[in-house]
Amino acid sequence: MSTNTKLPGCGFHHIAIRAFDFDKSLAFYTEAFGFRVKIGWGEKPDRAVMLDTGDGNYLEIFEGKTTEGHKPEGAVIHFALRVKSCDQAMDVARAAGAVVTMEPKNVDIPSYPSGPTPVRIAFVKGPDGEHIEFFENALT
């Protein structure tokens, strides 16, 4: 239960990483840590999965694209905050001076095994340039 009064219901939804060996990373997190695939989408070389860590939080893995071994942004892509309203979260972030990189929008993730997953998302940059996603959907 969230006690946050500025963004009611807020908590971490997921951390997104880029895996330069997608199959190895997927096997590591599912076999070694016991995470399970909640939804997945795309085809090689553009695959992604949302792994349930077991407590209502997720690890999102995007298949990495690299040229000549260079990892352009490292492994961590962004972190996502679970919110009841992307629009309200955006208002709060904007008022605090966050740089908006994507206004709230509805997206249907073309996912398996359950079919399209409707979400509402938005992105801002924090004070040090960190990418923050607001994620509106139970996904549970």
C-alpha cells in the first residue's frame, strides 16, 4: 500500500535493461533467479520481455543492439514508477522542473502469451538526466 500523497499508488513498476546477449540474460534471470515471463513481444533482433520478479515488480529486458562491441547507454535504460494516473504524475513532474521527453499516451504492447497489453506511459528526465517512465497499468 502506497503512502505517497503526491503520486497516490506510486511504487516501482519495473527497471529496464538492455541485454547484449538476450538469450543468456533471459536464461539467467529466469533460471537462476526464478523470475517468470509475464509478457514478451517482438522478434529477433528486437525482442523484449517483462519478467515478474515475484513481488509485483518487474525487470524489463530489451534485446541489445550494438555496433562493434560498443554499448551506447550501458545496461540500465530507465526505471518505471507504477502510478494510478500518468497525467497526474506528469503534472507533478513538470511542476518540479522535470524535462518531458514523452507526453502521456496509450500503448498496446503486442505481447504474448496473453495478447495485447494496454498501458498508458509517459517519460521525463530527472535532474541528472536519468530516464523515468510513468507506467499506468496493473499488469498483475
